[in-house]
Amino acid sequence: MGGQDAAPWSEEYRQETYRALGSYEASRAEADAVFQDLAAQSGVSWSIVNPASVIGDSAAHRFGDAPAGDRRFTKLGGIRTFEVGKAGAPTVVLPGLPVNADTWAPVVTAVGHARAVDLPGLGMSAGRREDWQSWLTALVTETGARHLVGHSIGAAAAVDAATAHHDAVDQLTLVSPFFLQGHPPRTARRPALTRWYLRRKPPKRWPSG
């Protein structure tokens, strides 16, 4: 993921983050922060990568999909922010996990007058979850963002921004919002039962060719 604040999390901040993001997204954010903290203590250099095996694309960071001039770091709400696409475009994609703005480059290119912007603490943007409110305010009041496209946890950020600034946001598009995902099947919530079932289920053979 990258971009998380490497400072150790306090118990209060941990509880707040898990309440806000849910266990899955929060655990990924915490793991990333722990990794950066350990890397910094050990003096180990590292780089940001979204593995193709995670996002299902052979070109994980698709640098070639957007012209070099359409990939930039900006200051938004005092936070170093990474974005892809047309600067100042009214349609703004807020990527969720585990992808980042680069992954959405083909979409913003196809849409046209659009951009994808990494939330604070996600992708290649600096900052933390607690910076979202002021950052979102700057996004919609200072950069002309009128149509917010939120993906996964980015959908929650888009809803928050539209709720707080309904006079500035004209349109919302939610892509796989994490808070509307269906509950997992009962077997997925009972690992012991799942293991028992899989041990007894014969493998399925697919026809060759």
C-alpha cells in the first residue's frame, strides 16, 4: 500500500480507525504503518508496489496509461497528495484498497475530464485517516471536485464529503462500497467448519483444452 504514517498507533487511534474503516481495511492500514516503522528503525529502504497478484492486472502500477504530465504530487489540505489525470477536473475518483490512483488511470482517461486522487494514508499520498475531513473539505471547496467516484473505502470518503458539503458536490458514484458488501456465508465465518468441509469435498476436474 504505502503512504501510511509510520508513527506507532496509540490504542485510542487504533480503536477509532477500526471503528471507521472496519476490521479488514483497518488491519491493512495498521500492518502497513507497522511495516514502515520497522523499516525506518532498521534503516531498510523500500518502495511502493501494488502486486499484480493482488489487483489482478499484469501491470500493477500502470505508469504508461497516463502521460507523464498527468501524474503529479500536489498539496491538498496541507497533505502531499498523489493524483492522476487532468488537474482541476470536476470528476474525481477516490480509490480504495488495495489499488491506487495509477490503477484507475485507464478509467480517468476513458471518462475524459477526470482525475484519480489517493486519499491521505492510501496509495502514494502522505497523511493519516484523521486527516480525511480537512483533506476532503479542501478537495471539494478548493479544487472544483463536483462528481465524486468512491471505490471501496473511498466510497465512505465520498459520502462523508458529499454530506458535509452538499452544496459543492453535485453527483456521487459508489463502486463496490465496503459498507454495502453482503455478509460472508456462514462457512466463511466458521473456519473449523470450512476446513472440515474442504477435507471431505473431492477436487473438481476441469476438462482440458
